[in-house]
Amino acid sequence: MPGAVRAGPGGRAALPALMLTLETIVRRPARPRAGAPRLLLVHGICVGAWVWEEHFMPYLADAGFEVHALSLRGHGASAGRDRLDDWRLADYTEDLRRTAAALDDAPLVVIGHSLGGAVVQDWLRGGGKALGAALLASVPPWGLAWSAWQMLWSAPDLFQQMLRLGGDAAALDPAVMRRNLFSDDLPDADYARFIARTGGESRRVGMELQGWRPFAPAPWRAPPMFVLGGAADRFIGADAVRGSAAYYGVPSLLVPRMAHALMLEPRWEAAARPLRDWLERLSSHP
């Protein structure tokens, strides 16, 4: 793609998208795996590409994969934060489309967490081509309306926080978010670093994620899929994970004692390992 700037072996790149600049973080393997696809990671609500940087990116690069993580517009170091509530799911999907197009038509696997899973599915629905796609604690194909109803009864404090979600993350109660995003054994210092980097989210996208407009591809048009969630996730419950897997006709995997922010959890490797294993099988049998 003209104007794309590529990062070094472990750096960042800026990519023009309309009038915006998007952040990508890149981690290249010291020993590339023969025939391995590139990986493109898409984050969830209120965060950015940085959530993948500490654990998942080096872990997957050590397995021989070239790993790219995108910050959607208004997130991380990408432009557009001042217009956050203007953005729609289609805008985030366009960010993924442009970033994927800049990767030289190389074989690609897209990996989405939470909101990022909805972006990945919307991209596939719009004709995005991938060797495979992984949904981690993802918004299910039918949206979040049923999950929100379940949350109202099972975690009413969290439901109230989600109603406040918007451009300013300072409106959220950090204690409630910690209790519901992470396992109890997350160190205080880790949570302090997380909350210091957390931003807001588009209210418009929050409404779209309820499922009022379809965003998932027809299952028979999807590439090979991988579906994983946390057994202790209060955002995306076990029923949603199993339902997503059933929709795409693949097994589901629920990681014991794993909460929603799985890439930052103390037991993050319990989620990364089965993803790596699936990627290795996929790249061995394209």
C-alpha cells in the first residue's frame, strides 16, 4: 500500500488511513518458521496494540511467526481519539482492511480479542481474505445483547459500568473493572500499569456490538476458525464462546481460571499455547 511505513525487527510503524495515522507494533522472529503466515492482532475495547506487546507478541515470534498488532483509530498511539464517538464498526473494519492490505498479500491469520473479534468477523464478512482467523474472548456472531442481559443479572456492578462506557475511561470505577476484567491474583502493579494506559470507547460502536446490524460472515464463507475464551470471563461468558464455536463449526476451548483480559493475565500462556498450537497446525496444512 502506498505510503505504508514498515517497522524494524521489533518496532512500530505508521500507516496512513484516510486522514488518520494508525499505529502498528511489529515483532519479527529470530528464526522464521518455514511457510508461516503473518499474524495480525486486533485489540478489544478501550485499549490498543500495546496489550499484546508484553506476552503474546514475543511468545508467537519465538514460535517463528511475524506478528503485527494494530491500534484501531482512537486507540493506543493511533490518531482519532478526539473524534472517538464518531467512529463506527465500519471505520474500525476499514482500519483492519488497510493494515492487512499493506502486508504485501502474504498469507495472513487475523486474531481478534473482544471488540477486535467483531472487527475481524466484519472484515471477513466484507470479503477479507485470510488463511485463518482466531476469536479470543470475542463478541459472538450475533452480538452482545444476550450477554448484556446475562451481565445485568450475574454482574450488575459491571453492567452499570458498561452503561457509562464512552470517550472518557475516567468515568469507570477501577475497582469494579479490575474485579471483572482480571483474575484475583493479578499483581497490583500490573493493574496500575493497565489502567494508566486505558482509554475510552466509541458509544456508537458499543451500540453496534449489540448485534443490531449483522457483522459476522456466513459460516460457510469463513476461513478455518479458532475460538477460545476464559472460564472465569464475566464479559464474554462460556455460552457465548461455545455458541461462537458452534456457529463456525469448530471446537471451543475454555481456559480454566482465565478472565477476560487473557493476554495480560498471570496465566496468559494457558491461552497463548493452544493458539500457537493451532497456528502451527494451520501453517503446516494450509
